[in-house]
Amino acid sequence: MFELGVVHRNIRRADAAATDRLAAFGAATVHEAMGRVGLMKPLMRPIYSGAQIAGTAVTVLLQPGDNWMLHVAAEQIQPGDVVVAAVTAECSDGYFGDLLATSFQARGARALIIDAGVRDVRVLTEMRFPVWSKAVSAKGTIKATLGSVNVPVVCAGMLVTPGDAIVADDDGIVVVPAARVAAIAEAAAKREALETEKRLKLASGILGLDMYAMREPLAAAGLRYID
Amino acid sequence: MFELGVVHRNIRRADAAATDRLAAFGAATVHEAMGRVGLMKPLMRPIYSGAQIAGTAVTVLLQPGDNWMLHVAAEQIQPGDVVVAAVTAECSDGYFGDLLATSFQARGARALIIDAGVRDVRVLTEMRFPVWSKAVSAKGTIKATLGSVNVPVVCAGMLVTPGDAIVADDDGIVVVPAARVAAIAEAAAKREALETEKRLKLASGILGLDMYAMREPLAAAGLRYID
Amino acid sequence: MFELGVVHRNIRRADAAATDRLAAFGAATVHEAMGRVGLMKPLMRPIYSGAQIAGTAVTVLLQPGDNWMLHVAAEQIQPGDVVVAAVTAECSDGYFGDLLATSFQARGARALIIDAGVRDVRVLTEMRFPVWSKAVSAKGTIKATLGSVNVPVVCAGMLVTPGDAIVADDDGIVVVPAARVAAIAEAAAKREALETEKRLKLASGILGLDMYAMREPLAAAGLRYID
Amino acid sequence: MFELGVVHRNIRRADAAATDRLAAFGAATVHEAMGRVGLMKPLMRPIYSGAQIAGTAVTVLLQPGDNWMLHVAAEQIQPGDVVVAAVTAECSDGYFGDLLATSFQARGARALIIDAGVRDVRVLTEMRFPVWSKAVSAKGTIKATLGSVNVPVVCAGMLVTPGDAIVADDDGIVVVPAARVAAIAEAAAKREALETEKRLKLASGILGLDMYAMREPLAAAGLRYID
Amino acid sequence: MFELGVVHRNIRRADAAATDRLAAFGAATVHEAMGRVGLMKPLMRPIYSGAQIAGTAVTVLLQPGDNWMLHVAAEQIQPGDVVVAAVTAECSDGYFGDLLATSFQARGARALIIDAGVRDVRVLTEMRFPVWSKAVSAKGTIKATLGSVNVPVVCAGMLVTPGDAIVADDDGIVVVPAARVAAIAEAAAKREALETEKRLKLASGILGLDMYAMREPLAAAGLRYID
Amino acid sequence: MFELGVVHRNIRRADAAATDRLAAFGAATVHEAMGRVGLMKPLMRPIYSGAQIAGTAVTVLLQPGDNWMLHVAAEQIQPGDVVVAAVTAECSDGYFGDLLATSFQARGARALIIDAGVRDVRVLTEMRFPVWSKAVSAKGTIKATLGSVNVPVVCAGMLVTPGDAIVADDDGIVVVPAARVAAIAEAAAKREALETEKRLKLASGILGLDMYAMREPLAAAGLRYID
């Protein structure tokens, strides 16, 4: 958050295979597997419904109303990356449109997560380049002031270190530290397996009250039924 | 709003047939028929477009970050019910996901109205289980503290008594007291009949100014036309 | 903003052909061509995705909770107009629904831009009558107090003079003064031509850093690369 | 919430002596004594700091932009009452100013709680007539549409029944059901007594960790100290 | 709103004596005298309580994060002016601090109204230089991009033409067109005279119901009293 | 942000003397000296006006609705510290009141910065224990779930590492990395010296336009004066 004007070219990316596994679980399951930490604020919303991705973070620290560093970041993108952009102050300008999306896609980026605004959302949707942002705005930006690329940033209330795994879908965005990706993927897989079984039981009409054996603890907590 | 730790098993549900009639009119027409009271705050939004439902309210009072009572509520659901959930404090957590939706659907619930967040929205959309909420969040909840089921609650600014009829669509959510459902359905039907006729006139180019005979009252109020 | 109770019948509309040209460029490109002024606040959102329109402004100044003037405005609509409605105070009521939309469409209106709420959004979507608003609400309005038609209004933070060209799409809404429409269409066309060329280069993997010759100014500004 | 156009003249007010006792405890202590229910949303703020009151609720249901019912309510005020005003829709208009405050004060009202705006706040402050509101606005209101007096209302998210005790200070506003006022005053007094003792211990440097015997449960929950 | 890079040196200021008269009435009374138009949005708040001013508007159009034009505006200030500053996009930066306030005060400015943030608020309060803003922020601004001085601007939702009279106090900010200042001062004086009389009556216990002869219209509207 | 259930007892605090120097400069000057980074979001507001402090950060990561860790943090406080508290999710509950303030003050804490709510604000004000928070709420919290003490946290959008210097006043809150405190104090002192001189010139009527030699760059940027 404190370093302006630098680009770190070598970052330790989370393991690619483990990161890829995370995509299938989605943000809610991964967030549970993390022990309920790592979630960005829910004001971040996808520009279209249905995208569900995971990738390794290339981070960008932007100045308000200035998207110069997104061009610098493009060169640092490797296939499988997700660009995570923070701004040094509140800004809802449209930092990113179809031209940058074309460039990011050509470099192999899977998505953009930006704590600001985007534009050309109809075209981005047609291109199927997923973006999570806090605003949509036709207002463009200039290219005049330095920020940084691949420094730790705070995006939508969450610290992101370059190389962290990012998991995003319609439910939100979770940040998984690079060192923990394999373990979290394992934990998420276990949760998922259990859920399939539960879903079948619930669909057959079995109540959560019975499936989770909640009646006794509820009574112990003092729940009273009144007829 | 003041009673924690109780579940009322016997509630007086609004007449089923009259409640069912309300669905076709939608929230805006029913709200007019009510005399313009009974509407929840417009920050409540559907997770997908196009759902239009009516049902009888099973109410839930939840604690922040805790969805225990939704499981207790599941047992109280009868076919045709809509679960209406309030929280004792502001909370945007994802209280409800595809597992609970599976259970609610198996019990015959038609929808969930929740003054908090939900998750698994892509799956809920595929399941066609409609939810109106004020947030979407991957953040799950715990099961530790008692709330209540089938007590009067305030949801999105509106008082809901168990058994009230709930009408919800893309325009919002209206609460109809159980005792008035038949009368309101009647009034809504009358409005609807009038509207069809008006629609045809307006489509043919007749102005509202003439159709509603507004020119005289406008002039009386002092409206001046300037060429 | 200061004149209540008047309807100006003769307004100088922006050139129709030039206004029509603006639609194809969309809000972001037109906003750039304007020199980055003229954009309404980004809290204005379309009721459905994908609409992209341009038209000449018929303005309406409404009172809170009262849509009387929308009926007065309907008579002033000419084919190719866009109705732009402001309110004298904050209000999220549903001022506009399918009946008024039927009337506006019959008069040749292309869209409604309203700094308040709308309703019947499912039907409006089926009718393909595009609306940009700051809220959706089932709450209807009364017809009791005079406002004005075709006076200058402030809508979502932007001054709109009757006859101005309005350009709106999923990115937002831009207001182009009537006298500048032809020049802005020209400037937008030039931008668009350049962008097509750039898009091809970026898609081939050329970086913005090189295409825009940014490496030298970035170095001059002090950007440091760290391996 | 559903009844317009009525004034209930006879309401069962909470016991006056018990209500008066509540004032000294303040909102936070009374809220704890209630079991953490009954608090209005924290967006309600006092117009000046330092007021701390309790009184019995005379409720008012207002229409947006219309303060007619506040005049009707004035007649129902008895010494020791607090007027609690809700609106049938979101509105930040200034419903209440120094004239109404003069009238309310002459009738013996202790405060106004209003889920809307107020004005003349400098004069109200000089008069020492405390108001909690969600907005301050110079915008006045009209007197044209009926609401109700002394019906149950939802104010800032909380149900208020006429005659309930209201406790308000800089921390917020708590609603105590009339039937429970004496018991809650008793519980609050006990909490208060305990707190004085604790305050002295903490001021002497004793840690909450020891005073509340938290070290063991923290260790049991897994807290690790790292040097 | 559309003109960047210009400074109008000659503006037609509202009559000084009439403008000065407005200060004593305050924003609420002047707003009523205006027929309830001209009020800025209530999110604009004074940095300290109790200031009540009127003056003639020198307008400034600023770029986001850039306060260059405030220095250009300083030269255009004449004794009795109020600087009204708008920004071309949402921004909460601290555009104005004690240095600029020193300069503005030396030039004879009476206040600043800014649709953005300010800083050094403790010192500004000690200097008794009143500011109404939508934010307080320590974040400073740069001096790099042109805006304009003395062009029409939209500030907090209201159109301000250079030379308009501005009235501001704890209740908000009202804009009075230069040509109407004398008439509005007259109308406000009449309102004020009536209010003093009413205040005495209400203080003596007479009800608004009787003083305003409301009982009959209330009954006509259908108000029912229930014992 | 990712570590729950740990307390780091040994942190490297910023140099005490250099940190103490920062207090006199205030948040705005220190933020400038930092190169305009390090500022928390402006929604953080002091509970009373006029406090201006600096100290070394003891950080706390809290769970929603649970203030257990504030008691754990109290033991880690050393004279001259400022407690900086973040929450793992949005929460406006009143985590901190006069009892904890008594304990913190007894331990030598200078202030609390909390990205949530506080209560007992009247008493805290009388105690002159300064708190910056995003909300005031009478709603208390429980003591049930582990968070952490002295781990890096994101508070109001800014990363805080334990031991960082915190500078807070009415303008906001700035975080200075421990290693840079002496250098920043030096830079701030230089700015301050220059400002005193400038203030005298501006007070004498010299314009910023001349003092900062802006006329030429403004003309070069194309500013036009119109008479």
C-alpha cells in the first residue's frame, strides 16, 4: 500500500494445478474451507452472471482516474493470471474497456478484479471476459501518474499478495494465500463431497434438524415450541 | 421483534386460493389495491429476473451471522408458504444456499424473502428457487444462537405477521394481512381489468391527458403553455 | 430548476441525423469525444442489458411521489425523443410503468431517463422500452402537484437543456448540447476508427506499452522494474 | 403499518415511574437488559450531543413529504411522551421545525424520534428539544394526505406499539414494550451496579482477561501466544 | 457543465443588500419563500454548527483530485462572495484547507460550498471560516488540469449560475437566482413575521389543529378518532 | 488477514520520539509527507472534535458481533500505543464502551481506531478517550469466537502492520510504516515550516496564483479569461 513506482517482475505464483482445482468449488465453498477469512467486500459484483474462475494474482496499484499501470501490468500477465487492481483513493471511473480486455485476453488473463469502475460492459460480456468491479461507468481515465505492479494491495477490503490464488463467481471473490492453495483445495474437495450427499437427503424431505442432529442442542439452548 | 427462542407451530395462514390469485397481479398492482401501504424497501432485489410469486408467510427472526433458525423454520413450511427472514441487526452474510433451498423446495416453499445476504446464486437460479435479498455474499454463517420462528418480524422496513400473504416480483415485495387477502385480490382484479382497456387506448395514440381528463385540473392548478 | 408550472412547446432539438449517428458509438466513446464532460452519475442503471440509444431530450421536472407531469410530457414527445425526468427532491417511487410506456412508445419516444424509480420492469423489458433509473419500486405515485416540461433540469447530477442529445447504453448516460452534436459525432467517429485498428494490434499480442510508446514516459516518470 | 386515517385516543402507556427510571441507564444498558433486541438502526442520530431521555411513545404514521399528522399527534401528547414518527416511504424532508417543537414542548413532549428529516436544528438545539432523525433538511412538507396516530409503526427498522417506552441517547434508541418496562428497569439497575464495580477494577489496571476469567476459555478455544 | 478552461471575470452579482437580508432568514424559510425549489441535496453538511450566511456565488468547476481552479477562483472573489465548487466526477478528496481559507478570507469570501471534501477542519473552525461539504478528508489534491471559474455548475444536485445568492445554515443550502433575490427576501420577511406570532400561540398551548383550522379538512379527508 | 487465533507478543514498534513528533503535524500534513499514500477511508469519523494524536499500532482482528479480542489486546498495550481494530466482515455493532476505555486508558493507550461501531460515546467524550469509528451503536457484542492480536490487518481500506505509527485527527487517519517514521517526521516538519510562511503571505492578500507562480502554467494549459 505504500510503494509507488515499482514493478516486481518475479513473483511466486500459487501452484497452477491446485489453483485450477479451486475454480470448480466456487467462492462460497473455498471461503468455508479457508475458515471464513479471505473474502472481499460484497459490493464487488460481476458484470455478467455465470462466470466462475480461479487464477493467480497479478496486482496493480492505480491512482484515481488514471489507468496507466494497467498497461504496465499487461506485460506481467502470464496465462492463468487474474489481474487484481486497487486504487489509492475511492474512484468509480471506468478504468478498463474492450481494448484493454483484448490485450489482457491475448496475454492469457482469466479475469479482472477491480475496486473501481469498468466500461464497455456489453462488449466485455460478448467477449466473455469476466470482470468483478464495484461500479460501471462510461467515464474514462488518463495516463499520467505512476502506481505499482505486483506489490501487496488492499482490494475491496482484502489484502492481496502477488501470486495469491483468486477464486471468483456470482457469490463473490476469495483470496487464497499462495502457500495454502493445495491444502485449501483439499479441504474444499472434502466439503463438496459431503454436500452432494446432504443435498440428496434434503431433496428427499429429510430435515436439516434431523440430518444435522440439531434438535437436542436447540432444546438445550432453550428453544420452546408453542402450539 | 422482542421474542427470542420460540417457535409458533400453529399460525393462521391467509386463504390459499385468494393468495394464489394475488400472484398474477404482481407487486405494483397489489400495492395500489392495498391503498399504497405494505411495501418492503426497494433495496430488496431478486437474485434473477422474471419470478412472480405469492404465498403465505412463515417468518424467521435470525441473529447476525447465524442461520440456525432457517433449519428450524424448514419444519414449519407447508406447501404454498414463503419464508420471510429478518435479522436482529444489519448483516449481509450469505445465510442461505443451495442446500437449504433444496430442503425448502422439498417442503413446498415458493420463495425466500431475506433482509440479509444469500449465496450459491447461480445454482439457486438453475433450481428456479426465487430469492429476494438485500445482498449476495459468499460468507457463510454459524449455528449457535436462538432466534424465533413465526413471530411478527420487521423485514426490509415492513411488519410481517405469520400467515400474511406475500406478493413478490421484479418490482418488489408487498405484504398483505391475512384477513384482507380476499378483498385485496378483488380490488386488484378490478384495477387490472381497467388497465387492459387503458393500455389499448394509449397504444392507439390517445393521450393520458385526454383519457384521464387531466387538462382541466392542470389548467386549474395553473399550468401555463408557452410557445 | 427554478420554474414550476410551465410547459415549453417549442424547443430547439439537436439535429436528428447527427443525433442518430451518436447511438452507434455508445456512451463511453461519446463521453471521450466530449472532452470527458456531460456524464450522469453512475448510479443510473438500465432496467435490462443491451439497449443502446440516442435521442433528443424532452425534459420533465417532477414533484416527489407525483407523476402528473409525465402525462403532460407525453403530448410534447416527437418521434426520436428521449424523455429525461428529474425530481425536485430525492425519491425512489415507481413513477413510470407499462401504461405510460405504451403511451410514450405510441408517441415515438425511444427511452426514459429518470432520476427516481420505475415499475412493471418485467413488462417494460418484454416491450423493449429501455429505461435508465436509479431505483426499481412497486410504489406508485399520485397526480396532484405541478412541475414543468421542457425547462432545464438537473438529472443524476448533470444539467439537461431541452433538445440536447442523449446517448445511453449499459455504461451510462451522456448529455450532448444540441449545438455540438454534429461536431461530437465527427470526433466520436474518428476515435472509433482508431480503436478498430488498435484492437487488432492488441489481439495479436502487441502491448499497449509499445503501441502507445509508453516505455519512455514511464521511465521518465521514474518507474523502476525489480527482478 | 396498514391502517391509514385513524387516531387512537386511548393507549396503554408504560408505567411512568418505571419509564423515568430507564432514562438514567441509557440506550446501551437498556438494550443489554432487553436481551439485545429492540434497537433502532444506527443511522438515526441526535441533532445535538448529550441528550438522554426516556418517555412513552405516541406514534405517528406520515406520508412522504407531508407532516399533517404531526399536528394531529400534538393533541394526543401527554406530559412524559416521546413522539415516534414513521413514513410510508423513504423521505428525508424536514418534517419538523421550531414551530412544531414549540407546540410539542408546550404539550409536555420530551423528544421526537423521526425516520425522516428535521429542520431549524440550530433553534431546536437552543430550545433543548431533543430530536433523533436520519437526516437534516431545509425542505419543508405539505399538509394534504392522511396518515395515522397511535397505530403500531416501524421506525428505523423497529416495531413501536403506542405506549411503549422509548430510551434514547447519543448511542441510539431502544424500544421497550410497555408490559416489560418495570422488569427491564430492574435488570438494567443490576447491570449498572455491576458495572461501577468493574470500572474501578479496570481503572486500577486489572485486566478484563483476569476480571472476567477469560484466560481459560481463550486457551480452550485454541488461542496461541507467540513471542 | 460543458465548458472547461475559461474564467468569466464579469458576472452579474445579485443585489448585495437584498442578499444580505436573506442571511437572517436561514435556508428553511428562504426555501419556502422560493416555492420549495433551489435546495442542494441534504448530504452537504457544515464543518461546524451554528454558521448562517448569505452571499453571491463565484462558481468553480474542478477536476477530480485537482484543486488548481480554486486558486484561479480566489482572484475573482469580491467581498460578500460565497465560492461554490462542483467537480466533474464524484470525489471526496480534501480540496481546501487552512491556506486557501486564509486567502479566501483575505479576499472577503464568506464561505465555501463544495461538492467534495475539505481538510484542516479544526483550524477552519478556529478561523470561523464556514464550509459546507459532502466529506472531510486528509487527502490533498494536485494542480494539473484545467476546470473553469464562473460558469454555470451543478453542485449537490442544484444548478448554480455565477452571481446567484446562496443561503446556508445548519439546515442546508439554498440557491436564489440573482434576479429574484429582492422578491424572495420580501416573501421570506413576510413568512418570518407570521411565524413569530404563531410561535407565541403554540407556546401558550394552542394547538396547530385549531390555529390552522385543520379539524374540518381532516374530517373531510376521512380522519376517524377511535376511543 | 488470514491468521485467526494468534497473539503476537513481541512487535517492533515505531520509534517513540519520532512517532510523538508526528502528532503535532496532523493527518493531512503527514499524508502529504508520505507521498499521498497511507490514508484510511474518510468514512472513519472521530466521536468528538478536536483530538489529534499519534501512537504505535497494536492491531486486533475481530469477528462480527464479538469483542473478545479487545480484552486480549488490552494486555498487549504499552503506554503510547493506539489500538487499531478490524473486523472479518462488515459490522456496525458497539464493540467498545466506557469499561474497555477505562482499561485501555489504564494501560496507557492513546486512542482506538475501529472499523466498526462504538458506544457510551458521551462518557468516552467526558473521559477524553478519543475513538475514530465508522458507526455509533448501542448494540453490544458477545465474547465467543477467536480473532487475533498483532497480526497485519486491513482497517478502513488500509493495511496496518503491528508497530506502525498512526496519526489521527479531525481530518482522518494516516498509517506510517514503522521504518519510515523518522523520515516522514522530517519531511512533515519541512512542509510545516513552508506553510507558516505561505499563510502570512496569503493573509496579506497575495494570491496563490502569484505566490505559486501559476499564471504561466495556467496560460500554457490554455486557460482563457473572458471579460
